[in-house]
Amino acid sequence: MYVVTGATGNVGGALVRTLAGAGLPVTAVARRIAGADVPEGVRAVAADLAEPAGLGPAFEGAAALFLLVAGEDPYGVLGAAKTAGIRRVVLLSSQGAGTRPQAYAHPARFEKALWESGLDGTVLRSGGMDTNALAWAGSIRARREAAAPFGDTGLPFVDPEDVAAVAAAALREGAHAGATYTLTGPAPTTPRERAAAIGAALGEPVRFTEQTREEAYAVMAAFMPPPVVEGTLAVLGEPTEEERRVGPDVERVLGRAPGTFAAWARRNAAAFR
């Protein structure tokens, strides 16, 4: 049995579909989930990673776990996993845990707990994801407009489908135990270029408006803690050389190049119509 936490999210949902499509037994876990939210044959369990004591039913009968950075007690979550008999854990962390560990202390704590747990662990450090562009869905649908700070700063955003594919390989294959993979797309793209790619997928131009740092902070602070906002804006506006670099790990694990943002935009154009 494979347990996927965050099963209704961008990566978790793709991972559930990938594992179930391969005929593997899957338990899909999220705070709010029902059988209608998952493919046929997948077991859906509502549970909260912020409450490790209640995770036993979700982890029951599993051998491998896909774990999000969620809640404040990684040791409790991993302890519940060990008690349930899980021996392999794939943790979805953040590239910032390596490049900016002070700003990204939360995922760094989860990584540390995994390495100290004695379980067979694999860490996936994702860069920014193509699905971040879904924040523009409302304004693009209404006005064919996208706004973001640092319009001409490029980062190699990654397709969540590729993250899920790497996670599936790490869950199924013991050769990935002990590895830390940094997952990026095939080339840096700027916010301005991503807006243009969505316009191309729609067949209509999308106007890009560059926000000031202060404007972006006000928007992000409405749903993110201040330290995370500061760290995110630092990455977006002043990325390190490592954060700009295209990594080899997606291709190394999957044997193919990662997908482009343009391909993601074409596949998800309906979200912006």
C-alpha cells in the first residue's frame, strides 16, 4: 500500500493518478477528502498531518509514504509512520531548504527529522511550480491580465506532473533511498514569458503588469506567514545562482527531459478561459 498525503493537491493528485494507473494500491489522504475525489479503487481517508496521533488509520497497511511539509511535528508524523510499519518515505520539500535554510526553516526541519528517523528516505526539493500561475486564473479569465513582481527575472519552474513522476519512482524503487533531488523545469522562464505562454495557449494576448515588491508583499501576506513571504520574494527577485540553475535530477530519474511551461499552459488552458 502507498499512502499519499496532500492527495487533493497539484502534486499529490497527480501522484495518486500515477500510482493507481499502474494498478498499485493507494490510500489518498487529505484534511477534506471523499471517495468522489479520487480514482476508482483508491482508498480515501480524511486526516490532518497537524495531528499525528490520529494518523494510524490513514497509515494502516502501508509500506511507503509520500509526505508533505505540513503541521509542526515531523517527528510525530514519522513516528506514526514507523508504528504503522511504513519503511520508505518520500518527502516533498523545497529548494529553499538548501539555498535559504533560515527563511525555509520549516521544510529544513522535516528533512532533518526524516534523516534522523531511521526510515529509507528520499527528499524532493522542488523549485517553483508551474501551477503557481493558477493564481492568475481569475484576472486572466476576467481581463486577460496577469500581475507579478520581478517580471524579467527567470527561474526554472517545474511541472507538478514531473514532480509526481519522480515521487512515484522514489516510492517504488529502493535505489533512491538516501537521495536528495532538486527538481526544476528545462529552462528559466520569467513571469512576463509565462503570461505570454498562457496567452499563446488561449489564442489571445494576456497583458502583463509588473507589481512593485510592496504590492506583491501585500497580496502574498494575505495567505502566507511573513517569513515565508520574505523568503519567496527574495527567491523571485534576487535568486541565487543555484536557484537559477536547471538541475539534472528530473531527467536523471525519469530518463526524459522535464516538461516546459508552455506545454503545461496548453494542457491547462481551460483554467484561464
